[in-house]
Amino acid sequence: MFTFLFFFVYFDFYSIGNLANKTGDREKLTNYFKYAKQNDDNAVLLSSGDMHSSTVDDTTDWLNELQFDATAIGSGDLALGEDFIEDLEDEAKFSLLAINIYDRENDRIADFCKSSTIIKRNGYKIGVIGAFAKSDQAKYDAAYFDDIYFKNGPELTTLVMDECDRLRKKGVDFIVYILNTEARDDSYYDETLSNGYVDLVFEGNTNESYTIKDSNNVYHLQNDQNNSVGICHAEVSFNSVTGVHSVRDVALISDEEYTSDEYIPQEEPDTNTSNDINDSQNNNDSANDDNSSSNSNSTISKPNSSGCKKHKDENNDEICDACKQSVIVYFDFYSQYH
């Protein structure tokens, strides 16, 4: 009889966009994202852009406080002017991404943004690429600065392909594309990118809400609720033995959900309890320790069970309730095939 161990690690990706002029939602979002970060070491926070409503708002501080990992540049961000964008780049603790905004003078990516970033978590490398995909070049030339331009259509596709190749050579396991766009057509996204290049796409600025699988089975998510900010969520599993990853679940989280009482910080418990209560708790703990030891032994000898390598969770769920990741799965091949 052969027993194989497979370790699965789970990542939760969250993306928001179009926060400009919706600062009231920002406070509602704070508890939700703090909860996500505190309860999941592998939570990744992203934005598809259009986050700032004025040159004096404190959205950058808010994104820094919540430890956002990266944001794309949106039309609303650029509309605040070159000085604002340069200050944003200096103050942000997150990556400001726009692979296709180029400097006219030297024909290189603009100084205030990067093509991509690599997020390292739990032994895995997550690559994130951002783009500002607009089809009307003249419109945006007139509205913003005259020393930059935008590469779109086939030029953008080539840029993203080359960047994906570069990231893979650096050992990146999974690539997310965050995209600020104005229309869902071939000018903004060529589906050949979904054929071995991009693994997941978060979009923004079209005032739509959707989860779509394209022809190559890559998910595209946007959750732009006109009167409030919606959250896009995708859960991704990684098999540490085979290296295979899978987008297990996608969801659009509404303001009704993320404002739930579940995410409101709880008061610290009162530690001024009586000795009698403490003694009772200690006795219960001892009994639980005995049960835990006994259960642990039975788990090791029992095939076809699952448990978290950190918490030794014994239920048959695929994900440990305590940490939502790192599950050990036992396969009894002898009983299956003999």
C-alpha cells in the first residue's frame, strides 16, 4: 500500500476600483479588508484604478494602511495631473502599474509607473501586471500630459506577452492582470493572452459587474456598482508537489456583504476573571488536550482523511477552517485499485 501526501496552499485575491467620489464606501471597506489580512496570510489586495477623487484626498494613506499590493492607473487618477501622479508614486507603499504608458522623449515606460511587480508569499511568487487600456489616443492626449502616450491594441498585447515571459523566467507561479479600460472588446484584451500567459484578470472602469470565463478558461472579473464599491474575489489553489494551480472559486462581493457585523472589530475579552473560572477553563483545556492527542494518533493511521499541517484539523473539508490553507490529503492507492 502506498500513501501519498499532497500539500495545497490557497491564495485569496481581492480587487476593487472606481473608488473616486465614493469615499463613504472606503470606511465600510476598511473592516472587511483588515479582517481578510488578519485571517489570511495569503490575501492579496489589488485595485483596477480610479481610486482618487482629488489631489488632496487621503486615499493613498488608506491603501498604505490596508497594505494593498498593487494598483493599476486609471483615467481618473491621470486626470488629477502630472504633479499628483508623481507625488502618488513617491508616497505609495504599493506598486503603481501601467505597462503601456510611455514617455514620448525616450520611448520608455513612464517614470511614475512600473510594468509589473512580484509578490512573494508562503514560498510562491505572484506576478501582477497593470495596464491603462484606452482606444481614443487623442482624447487622452488632450486631457492629460503631452509628454506621455499609450500603447494599445496589438502593441499592448505584445508588451504583456513579453512581460509574462520575463516573469516566468524569474520563477513566477501565477500571473494576475489588472486592467483599467473603457470597453470590453479586442482593443483592450486579446484572448491569446489567456493561452499560457495570464492566469486571472481583474478589470475596471466600464461600470459593469461580471464574472466571465473567456475562450481559454481564464476568468475576468469586474464589480463596479454605480452607487457603491463592489469587491471582486478569486480563490486560487496551488499544489506544492505538482506545481498545478487552479482558480477554485470566483465571486462578486456587494456592499451588503462587506458591511456585515461579522467584520466589525470585536472588543478585547475581559481578563479580570475569577480564579474559579480560570481553574474550570484549565480543567477543560486538559481534557481537550487528552482528546486531541488521541484523535491525532487515529488520524495518522486513517487513509482518505484530510487535515491542515499547521492546525491538524481533522474534519473532511478540503480547507482547514482555522487558516483556510495548507491541507494535507491522504490517498490510499491500495484500497482504490486492489
